[in-house]
Amino acid sequence: MTKSIVCIGNAIVDVIFPVEQSVIAELELVPGSMNLIDQTRRDQLLALATDPNYTAGGSAANTAAGLAMLGSSASFIGRIADDQLGDIYQESTKQAGVNFLSRPVLSQTATGTSMILVSPDGQRTMNTFLGEASNLSVTDLQLQALASADYLFWELYLWDKASAKDAINTAMNSVKKDCTIALSLSDTFCIERHELEVADLIDNSIDAVFGNTAEFVQLYGAEHVEQKIQELTAAGKLVIRTAGAQGATAFTQGTSVTVSAIVPEQLVDSTGAGDQFAAGFLHGLIQEWELEACLELAIKAAAEVISHYGSRLSSTID
């Protein structure tokens, strides 16, 4: 019987379009930066978009798309508005082979959008409007799908709003007893805002946690990281830590496995590396592979996505 995974995260439409370097300057943007913007600014940038490429995005959604491409049965829960970009999000998700479980909502707030301006030198300047994505609530959940899921994966970015916290807690309480609950630590700033809560979550509600070295250091402090990982694995947790060019390590009770990074011939765009790493590892986990094989696929997926523009896999991974 095929095992299933439900991913929960911010539903963001990536709108990617080319601009001249002068436009970046006129907009008073720092080339290559990531900026949080409001709906007025989003509309201004959207009006500038010529021949844009629209893709359903968001961290956990990217992971779900990677899982589907690798052959897993993946679903996604995320909040979108009943608008044109919401329609695009649903269609793009469907085309990626992911089952989109949430219904669009009638709202004055638009669907979450990331305006990605690509200058002639290939640099991407990102402007993210969270929009309706940040209003995720219990009403967006499909409890029947959650109750039958074998894996639940969610992104810490959701932990900034009370309604989304309620949704995540409800989701975790709705899965069956043997469902594996996995968390992506997402971002050091996000961890900094919620350190105590995140540590408590991992101790009491999470079975597997993904993060890079900086995120684990932010959460536990440099002097306590190794000891804390040992405590987590002794309690039956699975810890997956990435270290960029140094590769990645999976820690489990009594042992650890490290796999070296793969450096692509050309590093084009690091966006989505962590998302697709998680997709590769989770796919292996779902297939009940050994940890080393899970890591090897995860490393391959991360290397593939950074070799081209965009945050999703463009080809299957051997």
C-alpha cells in the first residue's frame, strides 16, 4: 500500500520576470535581496511584469512538488484567495502532481505572491507579499486526509500567527498514532522569534526535524547543539542537519550518517535547495530506505535544483 504525506505551508505564487538593472535601482531595491512587501507594492510590481512565469511556490509546497516528482503520494494544505493568482496556484499545484487540499477563500486580501525580478546578470531580487497565505486557520484543514496520512511535514514559517498555530496543532492532533510528524526549521530569524516554543515542540510533538547548522545553533546555542541532538535521538527523534558544501548528516538513536555534498558544474540559483533536500530525504523515508540512501537522494535533489533557476526539480533524479 502506497504511503502518503501531507505538507502544510505558506501558499505563495512565484511571479518571475526579467527587468533591466535600471529598474532595480529605480525601485530602490538592493539587487539579490529578499523583501517583505504590502499589497500596494505587490500591485505596483505586478504591473511591471512583462512575460512573467507563474509557479506555485512556498517552502513546504516546493517540498510537496519534489516528493510528487520523485514518485511519492503528496498533498498540500495552504491558504489562497479566490482570485486569479489563486486559480494559477491551484492549476500549477495540480500540474506538479500534488493534491491541493485547501479551498480558496473570498477575501479582500490577495493570494500570497513573491515577485521575483531577474536582472540581466541573472540575479534574483525577491519581493514577497504573504497575503492570504499568512491567514491559514483550522478551516483550511482537510481532517479526513490528515487522519489517513502516514507523514505530516510543515514549515516553521507558519508559527508567526495564532490562527496558523491553531491549525498546525489541530493537524498534529488529527493524524493517526503512527504518523511521522516532520518539521522544517525554515529560518534563523523565525527560530529567534519562537525559540522556547520551538524547542518544546520538538521535544513533545515532532518525530523528525530538518535544519541547517545555523538554525540548530540559533535554537540550542553553539555549545549545546551536539548534546541536545544526542538527547533528541535518545528519545527516538530523527535529526537531519545540512551543512552546505560540507554535506548533511542524519542522526538517530546511537548512530549518525554523513553524506558529502554534490557540487554541480554550475551553481545558478540556491533557492529551494533546502526544500528539495527535504523532498529527497522524505521520499526515501517513505520508501523505508536506509538513512544513507535517504541522504544520498536528498543531496542529489538539492544539487539538481541549484543548477537552474527556480525552486523546484526540473528533472527526475536517478
